[in-house]
Amino acid sequence: MGSAHEFEVNRGSGVVNYVLSSQGISRAARYRRKAIKWHQIQTLWKLKNSFIIFYSDTGFWILPQEQIPPEARDFIMQEVQLVGVRVKSLG
């Protein structure tokens, strides 16, 4: 799975677009964009219905699992494991 995966997450305040690639994960919402490399992720919490990606002491993204295509979920898990990110399953 070396190609990019794109998907949208619907929030109450609008839509957030995500792009996954071998380089990392990026998100765009309205006028804000942020990209992080896989090795910058400190911890991934895998909950029953969401992923929480912590990329700094105070920075994190919440991704509802039902809005992430299955192949994108698999890609996230593959990439974080490749770089040794700590994964916690909490649900």
C-alpha cells in the first residue's frame, strides 16, 4: 500500500480532509492545513470507535473509525508500526 489514501471526516463545524501517504498524514479544514510525518506521532490510541493520534505534548487529532475507509485504517496501523509508534488499544 504505497499509494496515498484520501478521506473526509464530517465534524459539526465542517468537513476535515485527510491524506495519508508513505511520508505521513495531513489534514485540511477551511483555511488551516497541517502535516505530520509518521515518525512525529508519539502515540496512537485505538479506541472502540475512534483513533486518537498524539503528535506533540498538546497536539492530537481524533478520527472517528466509522468515517475512515478500512484500507486507510490498515494503512495507518501499518505505517505507525513501521516507525515504532506506541499503539494503545483502549476499547
